[in-house]
Amino acid sequence: MKDLLVTLNVGLSLLGYAYIMFKTGQWIITNTLKQWDKRRKVSAKQKAVDALYEAYELDKVSEGDTVKVATKEGLVIMICRHEKTNTPAR
């Protein structure tokens, strides 16, 4: 009888341990995937900047040039590329 109780107790303990480890792994994987998905998504602001960059070919703007974009409502967006300065590396 005592051997049976020990066996049942050990079996139940192992079953509980396996359940806890499974739930822990599930929690870690869920949190990891949520963080990955959050980093993967591009924000609405970044999408707008990317669309502006593509629409006005801002990659072709050379140093010191300025691009002005006017909207219907009178809003003016001015974009300029700074000239590179020779600053010593620290």
C-alpha cells in the first residue's frame, strides 16, 4: 500500500511539473512572438514618411538641396538634406 501511495505521489508530482513547464514554455513563446510582431509592424507615421520619400524621390536630393511640398490647405512641408561636416570621430 505504501509503495502505491509513493508511486501515485511521484506520478502526480511529475504530471504537475510537466504541466507547469508546458505553461511556462507557452508563456515564453507567446511573449516572444508578440514582441516580434510588434517590432515587425511599421507604424502609420513611418508608412507616411516612406510614401513621401517614394513620391518625391527624396533619395535623389543632393546635399544642400531643399524640396518644398505645398498641400491644398496651405501647409508647406520643407525637406532638406544637410551637408556633411567633417567632424573628428571620438
